[in-house]
Amino acid sequence: MGALAANIGRNQVQEWLGDLRVGGSSGTRLQFAGDCSQPCEIFCRGLPDKILVGLKLEPETQRVATLLTRCRKCAKCLRHRQQLWAARAVDEITVSGRTWFGTLTLSPEKALQLQYASELRKVRQGWQLAELADTDRFQAIREEASVEVTKWLKRVRKNSGATLRYLLVCEHHKSGMPHWHILLHERSGKVLKRKLEASWGYGFTHFRLVPPGDNNAAYYCAKYLGKSAEARLRASLQYGSPSMETIAEKVEHLLGELMFQTTKHDATSPTVKMTQQEMMIPNINSSIF
Ligand SMILES: [Zn+2]
């Protein structure tokens, strides 16, 4: 747990304390669920000493804890996600030279190509195509398409030489194909509209500059995050003010590290065991809420 301890400073842990409700006869319960109407319970066993001490828990007796986290699906969680990312986008627009607001879609040919590629990948992983639910299919296509978006971003950065930050919101179109709403912030250098649009090449694209002082694009982009739990986002590292990282995100970061270390270095005797809602713990690197 050495690397983990180094990542979690005492001040950071102290910062969480204000929002914690600790104690109760049934064991330690840590509340990180905010206003969620159906919080998820995560049972943790074997919390390391440093974290217990930081949370003012007794290492000898309180190594077992139940964490309540957001469900990410209820109306209140979606609303929270929308407001949080809108505020972050406003923050990025404010500190950036210019911001482009755009849409990326896939042509029918490219969509078909990505669908085949995603199905081929699933089959190679041992899936029967008939067994795949619609959500699995969409997720597979989105992952395939996400690679193309990454390549596009690389091309834009390379061709313009600009320093760029971004927020990408991926929506599920009725056709089963993903499309993206994007805020592209110029931190230094500039990108030309025709280069932005020409370098996509996989379908329709439209970009416009956000007028100075106009935050509507931020609200518009974030609106999709509040519409459906299926809408996914990708963003530059520490998008928005780092101080806006929520307590829940800090805890998830911490848990993500714990799980990573458990599986990577100590798979035979896990020190942290998730018995419920294990899949609710995201890898922080994915930037997926
Ligand atoms: Zn919820």
C-alpha cells in the first residue's frame, strides 16, 4: 500500500471529514452519496492504517466499513452530474483563449465499419453475438468509435500545434450509433475551423466559436449528461478547477487505487474486498462519471 499512502495526503483526508457521518452500532458507515435517492452500499474490508487514521477511525476495530456512494442513475445523481460538469466547463471557458463548440457524427459507412469491428472484437473475446444486449452492443461500438475520436484529437493537436483541453459528451443516437458534443478549449495557439472539420473525416461535423462571456455551450453540453445515465463523458485531466473535485470522486479515486493495487500486487490475499456494487467503482483515469 506504499504508493497509495503517498497519493493520499493527510490534508486531503481531513477535507473529507466535513461530509462524513461515521459510527453507528452496525459498524462504520461512510456517507458519500450526497442527495442520491438510492445510494449504493460498498462493503470494504481491510482499510489500510493510514486511511483509518485520517478518517479518525480505530485501526484495531474499524477495518471494516460500509461506504454509501451515488448510484449515478437516479434523477438527483444525473442532475448533480449535469451541474458539476456545467460548472467545470464554464471554468475552462473562462480561463481559455477561445473555445470551440462542436458536434461529431458518423457517416453510415463509418458506422457500419465500427459496428463490424466491435462485433468481431466481441466474438474474439468469446461472446455469442445473439447473447449481446443492446447496451453491450452500444458500449462495444462506443469503445471502437472512441479510438477514432482520440485519433482525431491527436491530428488536431499535431496540425495546429495548439495546446487544447476538451470535454466530450457521447450520446446514444436512436440508430444505435454514438455521436459527440465537444467543447475544445484553446489554452495556447489557435485551431482553424476548416481544419477542425476537415480532420474528422468520419461523417458530419460542425464547429462554432463560443462568444466571449457566453456560457450557454457549457450548459448545452452538460444537459446531455443530465438527460440519461447512458450518456458518457471524456475530459482532459483535471478538467475544470481541481478544487471542484467532489468528495465522492476523491473517495472513488482512493477505492480505485485500492482495487488496482489489490488485483495487481496481492491477488491471492486481497486487503480490500468489494462485495456489492463492485462495478460502480470507476477507474479515475477513464474520466467517466
Ligand atoms: Zn442516485
